[in-house]
Amino acid sequence: MFEDLLYKKNINMAQLSQRSGVGYNYVFKIIKNQTDFGRCGIETANKLATALDMDLNEIYAYNQSYFQRKIYYQDQTDWDCQMYGTLNAELNKLFLIAIEYHFSPEHKSRDDIACKRADMEISCIKYEKLSEKTKCIMVAILNQQKKLLEFIKEFPNLKSLQNQKPLADKLYISQNPYNIFPAYSEMNIAY
């Protein structure tokens, strides 16, 4: 998120550190989402906002809108099975990156930057803003990978997934479902 902001402002991390007076290592952690901007302290946040020539509230709003654009927060009122399929694909991709990073550390082909981004994104998911359908898809993905309990230990913001009940009505995420994935069937999802 902040990398996008730096790109728009045509400034790099070293310049931001120098202009703000905030140590480079701390700026690096904020930009690479290894620490939460919202918890960095008002004094530091103000220094960064001033260096970016932005109001502090504007940065917080930018931070919120960045995550609100994510597919899992969108209104699903008029969605068809193709949109739910897209949601499933996006969550699968995101969760599988994190699963590989945390539970298969010996995997040679992993991209550490993509893993850290996935970690940051997952740790910022607000469970209470998700629809029941989205929560059930998440549970199905994690149960299919047999990693639900390990995953929620790593990401406590999603711990309520362990208590998620199956959907009352069947959710179709494919036009011609094969129903070969038991974890999806358990959540009343036709895939």
C-alpha cells in the first residue's frame, strides 16, 4: 500500500527517511508492511505525513480505502457463480502463499516479497466485515489444505473461522460443479 503511495509521490524510502527524520529501518518496516502504520505512534505518523506532504487523516483514509478495494469486502448482492469463483480463486492464491511460507519453509521457489505482502494482507483482514459466504469459502480453502487450526494460530484476526457454520443455502462457485472437494461440500458450497 505505501509503495503505491511513494510511487505516486515520486519519493523513495531513503528520501522519506531523510525528509521525515524517521530511521531508515523503521521506514522500511512501515513501507514493506512489516509493522502497522496505525500503531507507529502519532509523532512518527505526523513526521511521515509531513514528509509526504499529506494530511495524517488522508494517509489513514488511503490506508482504509486500499483494503476496502479488496474483493472479499465487496457487496455480493448481485453476484453470480462466476464472481464467487473469482473470490475463491483470489482467496486461494492469497492463502496458499501464506501456507507455503509458514508451513513449507524449505520450498525453494517462494518469493519472499510476495509472502510478506500476503502475510500483511491476511493479518489486516477484518473478520466482522466479511460476508458469511466469504467466511465459508475461507474455511473450505483452509480445510481443503488441512491447515485451518495452524493458520488461525498464525493469523489470530481470523480465529473465529474455526466456529464458522456451513451456509444454509447452497452456494455455487462454478456453473458445472464437480463437487470433488469434500471441504467445500461440508460448507454447502458447490465447486
